[in-house]
Amino acid sequence: MNEFVIDCNSMREIMKVVRQVACYDVNVLIMGESGTGKEMLAKIIHLQSPRASRPFVPVNCGILSGMMFEDKLFGHEKGAFTGAVEQSIGCFEAAHGGTLFLDEVAELPIDNQVDFLRVLEDFRFMRIGGRELIQVDVRVISATNKDLKEEIRKGLFREDLFYRLQVIPIYLPPLRDRKNAVPGMVAYFMNQFEAIYKKNKPRLHDEVIDLFVRYDWPGNIRELKNLLERIFIISSDKAVGVDDLPPDFLWHFREPSKTMDLAEIREKAETRAILEVLRRTGGDREKASKLLKISPRTLRHKLQKYDIRVDRNANGAPPLDS
Ligand SMILES: Nc1ncnc2c1ncn2[C@@H]1O[C@H](COP(=O)(O)OP(=O)(O)OP(=O)(O)O)[C@@H](O)[C@H]1O
Ligand SMILES: [Mg+2]
């Protein structure tokens, strides 16, 4: 299984809680935005529990309602309804001895919540069309990206079910609130892709990492991982600079121009040109100033004024002849 990167204090605190609760059969509710690693964390809790060798069964609570939902969770007997040609077991039975992961639990249809709560009390239920009570031994972990308290206020989620599910609440912070974890995550995923694709990982310029730290990652770790995979696939032997990043990602940093401030426009245009030329000359200021048709002194002045910092030969590109 993939490793769970723990690269900041908030994650270390979370892992402390995970170690404390994993061995007990308490219900855990993992909250966090999409892509923060809720399912991955649920699996880790399962794997650190005495149930590790038994099944981990994820069920998406958002996709079914009514009888279909009951069928998915509790199964049915042969002939229970039209189309029930064979007996079928549901997720509760499939997870027997292991862990049932209720993903997107806020989406659990309100009409199904009462029955569901009852089953969570004693883990006994009947398959649809069945007569026999079935007892299972499962540990329940749920996850949501919604604020369940808000759902309760809106009348969409039962309060009693909420308290049953969240004996231990765990909140996974969005990536923008743990930005110091970004460089470590980047390194981790790049190594992972290197192993998967059997190709050398590209070197990323410091400015690229800076940009990643500045970005807010609304899709969280999933978004970061997907972008890195894209960069990894299209990269050549050359180090990856800001200009090599996909345009749709760079677009997030485009500032809407509110004014027609000429000084500002000039500064942006000059900064771009200087960065580009320095990139092409491998950071050689002498050559860069010739290409820009300005004196090395003027170039030095502009670098200072616009606070432009460039590594010498940072991208390893061969200097252009001037
Ligand atoms: N701490 C982490 N270390 C390594 N990989 C991670 C970490 N957190 C998340 N990931 C990766 O990010 C991706 C998204 O994680 P996951 O599916 O667990 O998120 P989620 O919170 O369940 O998202 P959603 O709410 O959209 O279902 C997965 O590919 C997972 O492997
Ligand atoms: Mg998920």
C-alpha cells in the first residue's frame, strides 16, 4: 500500500490519535475536504487494528437510496424481489470481522437513516426477504466532506446517527493549511512515480516548489498528485522550471489587471523577459544583458528593483551564444 505522508505537526497529531484508537472498535468519523486523504486514513486505521487481515469494505453512501441502498448494505434472499435470482450478501456481511467504511456518509438518504442507526446499535439485521437475523462483527469508519452539524440543522441528517458515528472525530486539514508539508509531498510523489513508470524523475526548480507552496490546492492532495503525475510524464531530462508547468495551472497565478498602471505593466513585462533570458543563458548575466541590449549594470539594477532571484545555471541549460 502507498505510504501516508506525515510531514507536518497537524498530521503528526492526527497519527497520534490514529494509534490510540486503531486497536479499539470505536466508531471514527473522518472529516475533511475532497482529496485530503480520508479514505487513505480509514485504511490505515484498519491496517493498524487487529482486523487488518480481514476485509476493508468501502461503501459510497451517496449513490443509492431506498431499497437499493438496503440491498447494497444488507443483501437479499433469492426471490426477495423481481430480479433477485440468487441470494446475495450486502456490505455488512462482506465486512464481517473487518471494517466497513461509509464514504460520503452525509449523503445517506434520510429515509434509510433510522434502519441504519438500529443496525449500528447491535449489528443484527435481516437480508431483504430473509427471516433469519444475521449478526455481524464490523468496525465502522465513516467519512464526510460536509459539515454534518449543518446537515442536521437543515434536517437532512439525524442527530442520533451523527453521535453514533462520531465517537472519535478526526479532522483532516486542507493542504492550504499545511503548506509546509508540500515540498515533502512533492518529493514523495516524484519518487513514487519514478518507481511506477521506471523513468528518472525530473529535477524541479526552487521557483516551481515556491509556486506549489503559494497555491491553495482546492482539490488538495489529489490535485497535487495528479499535477505531479502530469509533469512527470511530460518531463524530459531537462529540469522543470515555472515556464514548463501546464498553462492551466499557471493560469491560477494570472492576476486580473485592475488598472492600466504603466509602471506595473512595464515591471511585469521586464521581469518576464529577464527571467526568460536568464533561463536561456543558464543564469549568465553578462550574456543576458547583451541579449537584452542593456548594460550589465542596468540588469543588476533591475534584478534588485524587481526582486528577481535566479540560480546560476539553475536549469542546467547550455548557455546561448550571444
Ligand atoms: N498524506 C498522504 N500521503 C500520501 N498520499 C496521500 C495522502 N493523503 C492523500 N493522499 C493521496 O491523495 C489522493 C486522495 O486521497 P483520498 O482518496 O484518501 O481522499 P478523500 O479525502 O477520500 O477524497 P474524496 O473526499 O474526494 O473522496 C489519493 O491518491 C491518496 O493516495
Ligand atoms: Mg474518498
